[in-house]
Amino acid sequence: MRQSQLFTKTRREAPKDETFKNAQLLIRAGFIHKEMAGVYDYLPLGLRVIEKIKQIVREEMDAIGGEELLMSSLQRREVWEKTERWSDEAVDVWFKSKLAGGADVGLGWSHEEPITDMMREHVRSYRDLPAYVYQFQNKLRNELRAKSGMMRGREFIMKDLYSYSLDAASHEAFYETVKEAYHRVFDRLGIGDVTYYTFASGGAFTQFSHEFQTLCEAGEDTIYLDKGKGIAVNAEVYSDDILQHLELDKRNLEKVQAAEVGNIFGFGTKKSEELDLYYTDAEGNRKAVVLGSYGIGITRLIGVIAELFGDEKGLVWPVSIAPFMVHLVVLGEDGEVRRASDATYDDLQQAGIEVLYDDRGGVSAGEKLSDADLIGIPHRLVVSKKTMEAGNIEVTERQTGETSMLEIGQVMDMLAKER
């Protein structure tokens, strides 16, 4: 991608109504556009990050037997009435509308009910189970106050996985499998060392749940963390009984702020009984299916990572989800320098390395370098008259700020090791 042709542009200032670092940096760097409070558009750079995160999640969900589908956002009232979650008293984040014929519909804030209702057409016998399905879906939640930038919105992309198991034992085994898969996801995203398995309330879902909380000063949740055991308790359920149940000692707990990036719920057979999802076992007995639900906030992760790793210069992307691996910058208008920079761009492309090429004319060196810092791509390569005279390319690591002078072959070897 040539930056001269890139749709989005950087900006020096963020909107005055954005007070959180993550949204300020993402808007200034041209990754997102703000429609209204809690609602953002994802521009080409932002969409590339989303797709990178989705692919990591997809690979880990496929590895544990998940099958991807895509449900509709429009949902029937009667399905939710069967579980008593249609009313605004039970679920206070509904967006609701009416069809032209007058029928009530909801805009999907979650999908346990519609997917479970659909499963009645696919599950008859014990031979049809287990079934694990997941999707990447825009969720719509009518939050009273959208805040924290990308970390809490009214419209966001979520990965939701649903497990349908024969019994409690097989459900628990898969629950643990998802837990481990989630740890792998967060490790690959570069936040595994600051993300903790957390005992929490189930909210509108169930009595209790487990969350994955990433330590973050801008996070909305307060958790009590035992770093030694690698687990935490959300403040909303913190009690002596819970600590005793989890075998946690108050003296080992640290009170910290965190942002929820994932959650997992066990529903037992309650939803299946309400929605008439049963199967026939090997002895001919009719039994309710055991349901589990597992979410990861895809766009929330962008906000959390921007908040965690962003610095005074701009964004700092982990290699695994950066929109490009390399930001190639040509400085000056000299024809020979331009030809050398174009040749480097071609070499990178032919090697299969994702590169954003700042080939813009009439832009000062200072502005180009500031934009590169703001956008936050892991490796910056600079070609200029000065570097050419030395027979090298200037390489700067965005995360550390370390700069070195390397020949093109050395650059290729370095980048090949990270692919």
C-alpha cells in the first residue's frame, strides 16, 4: 500500500469529547472515525487490525473444534420471551424496533437464544452432539453511557462461541478447553502476561461467570488479583465465601484496575429446557442439552491494546496484529533516492512482507517521521540521501526506539525471522 493512495489521513488533534488515550490515538492515526458516542467506523488501517485479531481468534476456535457461522442481527421477540429476557427490566441494553407489518424485533445484543432455537433443527440424537459454533458479529447495546473510547461502545464486534454438550461432565471438559484457547489467543495478541482468569458475576446471563481481565489503569473493572496463582476476583462478587471457595488468601490479593476482554458462561440445561432443545440418548431417554457461551471483544481489544501500548508519540502495535509489518519512508525528492526506495518497496512486496510505503511528495521529513510514530507499525525503514551514501537503510523499532543501519539483505533476514 502506497501512503499517497491511502484513504485515511492522520490528524494532529483528537476530538475534544474523546478523553481516553485509546480513541484519541486511533482517531488521530486514521484507524477509526467517530460517528457518535460509543459508535465508530473502522477505516482501512483499523480494519486490517480487526482482521488480524479475528484470524488469530478464528485459528484458535477452529483448533478446538469450533465451526464458524453468521447469525442475523434482527431477532424475534418470541424467542426471547421464552427465556424471559425480552423485557427491558431483565435486559436493560436492548435496541428494539418494528417491522413494517408491526411485529416487534430486537437488534442482537447477544445470541444465546437465537442460536439455541436454531439448534433444534440440527440436534435430535446423542450422535448429533457435541456441537460448537461461533461467529464474528456486530453487537448492539443501548448503554446508558458509552465511555472509555473503544473499550465500551454501543456497537462493537464480538466473537461469540456456543457449546452444546451431552452432559455436565463433557461441558466442563470443553469449558476448560476454551479457557486454555483463550490464554493462547491473548498470548498471541501480546497481552497474555497481563490478562488474568477472573471469577465474576454473570449479569444478565447467569449467576456467575469467568472473565479474562487485562490490567489497565483506564479499565472499568476493579479486580482483586493473586499474581502467584494467576487468578482474580471481580470486585462485584468479592466476598469471604468466594475467597474460601477459590482458596485465595486476602493477604496475597492486589486491588487493581482492569478491562474485560473475554468472558465464558455456563448455562447448564436451563436455556435448552426453556427453548425445547432436547436429544435422545443411547437408551432412548429424552435429555436437555447443556449450553455454554464464550465471548471475546474484538474491537474492544483494539482499544485495550492501544491504551496499554500507546505512548506520547502514538500507537505501538504488536507484530501479530499490526496493519503492516513495515513502514517504508522515503525522505527527499532526489530522483536516485526515489528509485532506490521504489526498489526496496518492490523487494519487500516480492518477499511477501506487508509494507506501507510513505511515498508522499511535498511532505516534510519531520511530518513523515511523526506520522510513522503515530501509526505505530513495528519496523520503520528510512531511505534518504544520507542512508544511501552509507549504503544502508535506517531501521527503527517502534517499540524500543532502537535505530540501526542495515543493508537490504540484512533487513530481509531480520524481517523473515518475524514472519
